[in-house]
Amino acid sequence: MIERVYQHLSRWPADAGAGAQVVVADNAPPPAAEAGVIVRFSRQSSLFD
């Protein structure tokens, strides 16, 4: 189900949502969404070493 939500969000701005910006906060995005990850935040700095 979550994969389909991310697929919709990735296609929507190119169609009916032209000009829209989509911001999603997700602690564990699916692998298919990795290309769209702009920034990661965590209290565990070791995750980014």
C-alpha cells in the first residue's frame, strides 16, 4: 500500500498537481523513494558517518 502512495506522489506533480511541491516526513521510506530523499534527520549522528 505505501509503495502505491509513493508512486502516486511521484507522478502527481507532473500531471494534475503541476507546479505543486510534495513534502513527506517518513522515518522509513520504501526503497523506491530513496531517489527522492533530499535530507535526513536523526538524533543518532552515527547513522550518517
